[in-house]
Amino acid sequence: MGKITSFTDLIAWQEANRFAVFIYSLSKGFPKEEKFSLTDQLRRAAVSVSSNIAEGFARNSRKDKLQFYTIAKGSLFEVHSQSL
């Protein structure tokens, strides 16, 4: 593995991005009446995972990085809850 110079080099971000694409694909089959409720909320939470990993990567302090990585983890739990 080479030097990590971008958030896109992080395996966690790559997997989170794949996860968001999967959620978008899966939610296309949801009923139309869910478009502005569960579908949108689920998609926002899924996208939030990779977004917060990227933002955390850009932060300078360990404390700030951990805050955004923790938010990303929370978004995963949000998707899990919504999927149940």
C-alpha cells in the first residue's frame, strides 16, 4: 500500500462510497410514497458516512478527525436502524 495522500486513498472511504451507491440502488425499488421520507433519509445517512470520513481526513487535529469519524460511525448506525 502506498502513501495516503487523499481521503480517496482510505479503504474506509472507498467502502463507504460503495455502500452509498448500494443504498441508492437498493432504495430505487422502494414504494413511491417513501420518496420524501424513508428513501431520502436513508440515502442522506448513507452518503454522510463517506462525507464525514472525507471531512475528518481534512482536519488537522486528532480530536477533530475523531469527531468526524465518530459522526460517520453514527450515520452507519442510522442506516442500520432505518433498514430494520
